Amino acid sequence: MRLFIAVYPSAEALDDLSRLVRTLAVSRAAERGVNARVIRRPLWHVTAAFLGDVDEQRLPRVHAALDAAVAADGTGAQPPTLAVGGGGRFGRGRFTLLWAGLRGEVPQLSALASRARRELRRARVRYDEKPFRPHLTIARPGDRISAEAIAEDIATLDRYHGPRWSADQIHLVRSTLGPHPVHETIAAWSVTGARAGD
């Protein structure tokens, strides 16, 4: 199964971001029939670690790693308070990806992602070792809309500051690819140290 570890903004934060995204050039282009590949709201998340294909028999190792990651802080610190704001692009031309960034206690979120990755290494679970760059992917327009339109959207995202929310859970998510991708949380952990639902 294809897995990643994610943090999700609150429903209020996603509602607010949805209103902004509807005003972006990528969304206006999509309404005109351009394949701007605007990401659907249920798929918006911040990836803490991407594991890729994981054999089901190795799931207990992943669970144990995340148990350890949320317990490893040991300070009793509150979960990070964040807000969606800012944005940018990854790639150029047909590889262009538009993203929204995070504001607030981002260093604390980065520390959580680092603990998760450290515990995955200890559990000998492979993951993509690209540096953690906290963001939510908004669209993958490639070169189907102009560079000027992308620059306009980045400027709009730069001015945006969404409602604050608490990153109080991390989720282990199964991703199913296809024309209509699906993300399904298979387990979640409270950042204060307990598995959600325990």
C-alpha cells in the first residue's frame, strides 16, 4: 500500500483556503476547461514523510515508529499553532506545482516531522529523504496556464493569512492513485502522545 504521514488543517482553515483558491487563476482556468489540475479539498494536507509502497506486514513497524515519534518530545509542549499563508511554486514549465505555505509555529512542526523520520529510520522503514518543506499542494498546472497567471496566484497567496489551527494530530494515510485519487487515514496519533481514539 502507498503511504504517507500527514498533518491536516482544521475544517475552518480549509473552508477559508477553499474560498481563496476559487479566486485563483488556476481555478478560473479550470472553470474554462483548462486542465489546471487543481487539487480537491479532501486531498489538501501537509506531508511530514512520504513512505511510498509499504508491505502490509511492515505496518506494525510504522505504527511503532509513530508511537515513539509523538512520545519523543517528552516536554509536554502544546501542539504547534499554525495558519495557512504564503505560497509559491515548485518546478518550471510542464513541472510547475502551485502550493500554499504555513505561518506560525512552523519550527515545532518541523521538529515533529524530524522525530517521525528519525523513528522511521530506527524502525528500518524507508521514506523519501527529501527535506521537509511544509506546504499544501494547490494545483499542478504544468505549462497549461501562463507564467504570468502563476505569478499572480503566488502574489495572492503571499498576501493570504488564514485562520489559526492546532496541529494536534498526525495521520498515517493510504493513497490510492488514479483519475480521482483517494486519501484514507488508517491511523492517527495525538501530538501530545496518545494514539487518537485510544
